[in-house]
Amino acid sequence: MVLGLVRNRWHVPVQTLASCIAIVGYFLGHAHKGRQFAKNAHSGFATWLMLMLVGQVVLGVYLRLHIEKGFLGRVRMGLVRAHAVLGGIIPVAAWVQMLLGGIAVQGFCRGDHLGQCLAHFIMGSAFIGYGIVLTILLLCGQAWLASTGRSQEFYDSLVITLWGCVNTFTEHRWGGPWVGNDLQHTTMGVIWWAAGLVGIWLSRDRAGRPQRNVIPSIVIMLTGWGMSAHPQHLELSNHVHSIFGYTLIAAGLTRLIEISFVVKDRVAPERPEDIDAEISSFQYLPPFLLYASGFLFMGATEEQLQLLSDAGVTHVSYILILYSISFLLFLFVLMLLHLYSAQATPSNGQSKPSVKLDDEERPRVNGHHQSMRIPSTSDRQAHDAQEFELEGLMSEDEDEGIAKNGAALLCVFKLVWTANDLASDNWSW
């Protein structure tokens, strides 16, 4: 997917190899005649995943053929977008399939354990996904975020609010008795949507400008504190839940420190063309701690911990293993983002002017001011990332048409600019 975003020539060979491996694995999984499993979601979801893969391959082949006449030619741009959307969905679907495979091989999450499994694996995956999003925004998404006119906390608070509403009405079977930790889970949902609404409100100042706030950080810390005090049946489970809670508290606390003291409430970077110089080493802590929190929570289900307890595995060994997996996923994401940045913005050895992402006006040679902001490297990078298409997918005719239209617009723009200069120098407006 990353190779496709940067239009790298290795995109097609890598995707072809991966598709072949997936097809072989699909048939091996259904034709090995070895250990048999009860009916499970992993085997059922495999068919849907393969259909998505086939659809993606078919779309890719069609786009490479450059069919531009007839019905297929008219719907070409729509199919390009479909190829992009499907390419983004497949990694998420593959993550779900891997989790379902781990559950199926152990026979977990059946009967009364289903609800707890759903809560742990969905919430744990959400923490990991949040960490990945923070990593992307930190390294590659600053320009896009500034272009939306909203702070990051607006989106964080919106998701927190929606998630809190869902938890409020799904953590207890309404009409039945309150059992176990129903009340604790439900009240946690209440504080999520209550605090989320405050975060949404504080995401803009009274003039309508985006501003930072620490409400999402506080919500994460409160959630971690609640989970650290979650009563459990096994001693191993108590230790794992405690470390999970402390890790989540640390994620919220480091996020609060980052916003208030590292970036000092700054909405956009001062030098977007050199984002590496803007990033502090401290800013890598909140995303990583969210990765670790997600893996700790996914690894804290009753059946998993009972299996480990019976095998004599201590909580120290288990937690270190989960932290190791978190480090490896963090490394993988960083490598992919480095690949994207290196390919999307190749270095030419020349210094680039610093252009802010706000509406700051830049002086012109003749002393007048221009109101149009010159796009920076990060702006162009964010624009290119929206075009999820290989370099060869656009035909030569389309390229020539775009070039002609661009040349015509440039001529018109120069004429208007020249007229504006003459008018500014000789007449008053």
C-alpha cells in the first residue's frame, strides 16, 4: 500500500507476490486435512478477505491496461478511487483475520466468554490503531491536519464521544441485574462521552480558530486508572491489568506533557518542510505507550490468562513478551513511514524556504502583499498522498490534457497578476 502511495515501481511486483502467497495459503488452510476446528469466524471471514483481494487485483490489472473508451473508460476515475479505498481496507481486514486465527487455534471466545473477548480485542485494537494514527500525524500528517482547519483534539474528542455513547448502552444488559463489572464499564462509557463533548468544545477558541486541549489525555489517564483497579479472579490477571492501566496512564500523561510543554499548544509546525527538526524525541512516547496498552489489553482475556497460569508463566515474562511485540510493531510502522517520506519527498540537496501553514502574508518585491499562500513541500506531499494510484495508471493523453490546461491557467494567472501590479501602482482601488 505504501509503495502504491508513492508510485514506486516495486508496488506491482510486491503486490503480485503477496497475492500469490495469500492464494496458496487460502487453499492450504482448507485442503490440508490435518487438525480440524469447530465452526469459527476465521474460516468464514477468509472468503470475504479473498474476495477483496481478487477485486483489488482485478482493479489493478484494469488500470494498468489503460482502457479509456466505452463504459470502462467513463468509469475509470471511479474505479481508481475504488482501488484506493479497497487498498486501505485490506490491511485492516487482514489484522482482523490474524486475530481471529489466533482465537480459532486455541478455541477461545465461545459461549459466555464471547462478550469479554469482543471487549478486549476491539478496545485493544483501537488503542493500537490510535497509536498508529498518532505516529502518522506526527511524521507525515502535519500538513494535512493544518489544512483541515481543526486541531487534532477535535477528532480525538469526537471519537471518544461516539465510543462513550456505545459503551454506555452495550456494557450492561438493560432490564437485567447488574453483575460483575457492569457498573464500572458503564460509568466509564459515561465519562467518555461527557469529557468528549468538552474536548470538542475546547477544540476551537472564541474566534473560531483551532486550538489544542488536554481533555483526551485526561480521559486516557482516567481509563487507565480504572483498569488498573479492575478486580480479577486470577493473580496473574490482576498483575497484567495493573500494568495495562499504568501503561495507559503513562500514555495519557506523556500526551498531556507533549501538548502543554513540548509543542506548547502549537497547532501546526513552524518548519513543515523539515519536520524531523521539529519533532522532539519525547513525542515518540505517547504513540508507543498506546501500542503497548493495546497489546496488553488484548492479551488479558480470562481464557488466555488461565492458560498461562496453568502453564506456570509469570506475569513478568508475559508482560515483557507483550512489550517486545509492541516494539516490533512500532518499528514496522516507523519503517513504512520512512519509506513513504523518502519516496514522496526525495532530497535534492538544496535548502527550501520556510513557509508557514497559517494565513501569514509574504511581502512581494514591489512592496505590496499577496494574500495567496505558497504551498510548501508538506502541502504538496499531503496532496500527492490523496492520489492512491501508480504512476503509470494515468494515460499519456490524460497527462497531455492536464499539462495543456495547467499551461493555460498559468497564462491567465500571470495576466491577472500583472494587471494587479499595474493597478496597484497607478490607481487606488
